[in-house]
Amino acid sequence: MSACRAPRRLTGRRRLTLLAAGTALASLTLSACGEGTSGGSSQTRFVQGKNGIARVDAADRQKVPEISGETTTGKPLDLSAYKGKVVVLNVWGSWCGPCIAEAPNFAKVAKDTEDQGVQFVGINTRDNKTQATSFEDQHKMPYPSLFDPTGKLMLRFPKGSLNPQSIPSTIVIDRHGKIAARSLGPLAEDDLRAMLKPLIAEK
């Protein structure tokens, strides 16, 4: 699957209507075509660690937007159902080399932390369901993934929050439904565990 595709020419009112959404999608597309970049605004108030994990103090965290839809296996899923748990939200695609590299780490840590109140959820993007479910079966992913072929769910994150900006991206949501940490790019097992440890300890 090609990561980049030139947009069709639009004219008149339709072009104006889609301009804002197109700009946002183009930003994500560029990140998927090359290296992910860190970002946010001057109001994000995050601390970037040496391992590339950005964190936000509890007082400065923003509420996660509504994230819901259909999973890769056709079941409804609403992220709000997991409030009270630490939620790991991983953006991935079966065509993405770094996603393939980190998949065993996510499968292992998801199983190890399940009894500590941690729920992993994927967002599968720019895929088809056959490729996505084949990837999940191959890597024995023990958690569901929302099917988001056009990237609409990623655009719901508020400006200035720790929003996903590359594929893969990993967002961790605290027990109160607020965005607490983010990593852009693939995560090693030790880094993923380190990302979760302080949030598991929070009450």
C-alpha cells in the first residue's frame, strides 16, 4: 500500500469545505512517509524524556477525545468503557515496518499488565480489514484495535495535547481519562514498561 498519494483536484465550495481536514491529514501522511517528529504547541506543557517519551503532569493533562467505532473484527468499541483503567492507545498499520518490530513487545506487556488495571487498544490505520486481522493473528495481539482506514480518529485529539503524529504512535491515558504520555515511533519492551510504570502507580 502506498503511504503517499497525490490528492484529486477539487473545485468550488467542496474544496473550501475539505481544506482544513486535508491539511491535518497531510501532516499525518508526511509523518507516515518518513521519520516521525515530536511536536505540540507552547501550551502543551510536556516533559520530553531521554528515551523519547513525553509526559504531562497530572494537573496539566487534557481529556482524551471521544474515541469509538468498529474494531478490525467488526465489533463496537468505545474507549470510555475503560475509564478507571490505564489505557495504552497504539496507532499502527500492517504495512509499517516499525509497527511490525514493536508488535511482540506490545503483545507481551499487554498480557503482563492486564491484572494491574491496564487495557491496550490499537488504532489500525490505512489498512484493509483482511491485512489488519492477519497481522493481529500473526503477532498474537491479545487486545482489540479500532479500524480507522482514513485516520479520522487521530484527528480528534485536541490541539496542544500529546496527539499522535506518526505511525506508530503510542498514547497512554490515565485512570481519569486524560492524556498522560506519548511516544512517537516504535517502543522497545523496557521503554514501554517504563512509560506505564508511573501511571499504574497513580490512583
